[in-house]
Amino acid sequence: MAVSFDLFGTLVDVDVPPDPAAAVADELRARDVAVPDDFAAAYRESHVDAPEGAEVPLPAHVSATLRSRGVSVPNNAARRAVVAAFDPTVRTRAGAVAAVEAARDHGPVGVLSNCSVPELVGRTFVRSEFDYREFDSVVTSVGCGWRKPAPQAFEVVADGLGVDPSRLVHVGDSPATDGGIEALGGTFVDVADVPLTDFPAWLDARADGV
């Protein structure tokens, strides 16, 4: 058995911009990019044709959004603007550290996070109570190219943990996304039903066959 955790809303809480389009637009202007007047509307449109379940990195979306309005983006400005716009304040959730430690007693432990912003997961770890190196596998959708509930995302983290996906227990806060592990025969633990503070006891009971 191996355990993977969702990151945002499960192990940590982060403050995100209330208006992401406006935050990105401000950072683009700070980098001398001519932001069109209808950027907010364009930001909500789809500009990248991607397969179902595939992740579109937010900088790619922003660049395509600007190109759709005839604006070029020089010098990697879109990536730098996105990274700056999503600079997180991080709070480690109650019971999260103990839950990860308990999971480690039962086998390899990983993180599988939907995140379209480069560097955000790494910066989140730095500001949390976790050490990135404590995890046997850390997989992000922007890194692997697939968003939960796409089976490919779970397959990547399971492979990194050295188990078949059917042997993976995935802990998260979203049945719609994290619950995708069940399609591969794995186990979904919803933190709404099993809070992180109760997860060590849940694991012990599972190991005992209760």
C-alpha cells in the first residue's frame, strides 16, 4: 500500500487572488506588457486545444489569451507574471503533519496536486510545515500534463511510489477530482468524512483489516 495526498485544501490552505485575471493583468503591466481592455473576458475563454483531462499551464493560457487579442509577450513575461500573481500565504492544516507521518509508517508517501501555476507547489512547501524531500513522489498536473480525475495523473504518482494504482490510497477534499482514483481500483479518503486528525487511526484500522 502507498498513500498520496492532495495538497491544496487537504494538507494546506493558501490564499489565492480573489480575481486571478486582474492579478495576472497587474503583473503583466508591471512587465511592460500591453494588456487589452477586454483581458478579463478573454482570460475566461479557452485558447489552447488540449485533450480531455490534460493540463494547460497557466502561462501558456495567458500567452494564448494575449495573442488572441494581437498582443505579443516577450521575454517569458507571461510565466513571470503568473508566478508573481500567485505568491501564496500558506497555512498547514490541523493534523496534516501527523497524517503524513502515519502514512509513512505504512509505506511510501506522495503528493498529487492539480496546479497549473509553475513553481507554486514548490513555494507552498517552503512556506508550510513540510519538507518537500520527505515525500517519495510529488506530482503536479503542470508537471505531468494531466489533471485529476484523469487516470494518467494517478498512474504517474503510483508509479513514483512503486505501486499499482489499485494499491494507492489517495486522500483529498474533492470527490469529483481526488475520487478519480476509484476508477483505477484504488481507495479515496475524503477529508470531509475522515479528517486528517482521524486519518492515523483510519490507517491503523485498515492495516488490521477492520
